[in-house]
Amino acid sequence: MPAKSCARRRFLKLAAAGLASASTPASALFRLTNQCLDPTGTPASALETAAWQGINPADWWDCHTHIVGSGDSGSGITQTPDMHAPLKHPVQTLQHWAYANAACIPDTHQDVAFVKRLRALMDTTPKGAKAMLYAFDRAHGASGDPDHANTAFFVPNEYAQSLAQAYPERFE
């Protein structure tokens, strides 16, 4: 493994351990909390408007949109418990916080909150533009069987498909 990767991994582990042992939340400690502005309350800039000139929105798909959540809606999404064990697994806990923070989803009702946020973001694009939703597969062992112990996060294909069917005007 390159020296830079080892140094980066060591830094992340130390930073995560510091977050886990701090008495204040990570967001207060580092002031890294995403402001999660309301996308519908932010008018399109001149640059955004100009970028759409000459583009048929029906021909535009964001072709790499991962779904996130916690499975709290019956979606079938699973997360490793390691993502919620700051003392045992500080790096995965920090990753979980970073993903949820970036996606503007709270600690509860994550499945519904993510879909609501993604729909609001898509509603700021011209009608016809779509996001291609991606599931997130499990790790698999040499035999090809699912390896649940080494799967950090899983989003079933069926859930991605159900969202595309529920909101065909914005999702594929």
C-alpha cells in the first residue's frame, strides 16, 4: 500500500477516534454540518440557466445517483452496526455521519428523508431531466454467496426499481 494511503488512513482513524471521544457532536467540534438549504428556495443562477441552453432535458440523465438510507421504511436497506459504534469503529461511524450529512438526512426516517431530498433537488432541474438510481450491492465471498459480515451498506435492486416506478417523471 502506498505511503500516502497509509498516512491518510492513519489520520482518518485518529480524527475519528477524536470525534468519538469528544463530548460535543462532530458537527459542533469541526463545524462541518451541511447547511442543507432548501433547493426550491434557491433560484437558478445565470450560469445554471445558461448551461441548459440547447439541451433537451428529456435527453439528460444523471447516470450515477446512489440511494442511501437506513432501512427504517421497510426498504430493505441495511447498514453494518459498525457504522454506529464510534469507539469500536470510528472510521465507519465518521463515514456514516459524512454520508448522512452530505445527503441532508436526519438520524431517523432516513429512507423517506433521502427520497424527499432527492426529489426536491430534481425538481430544480427542467422538466424531463432524470436521475438514474443505483442500488448498492453486498460484498460476496469466493463462492459467490453474500458476505453479510463484510457488507457495510446494502440497497436492494428492488428498492431502486420501486422508486423509479413510483416517480417515473424524475427517476430511472
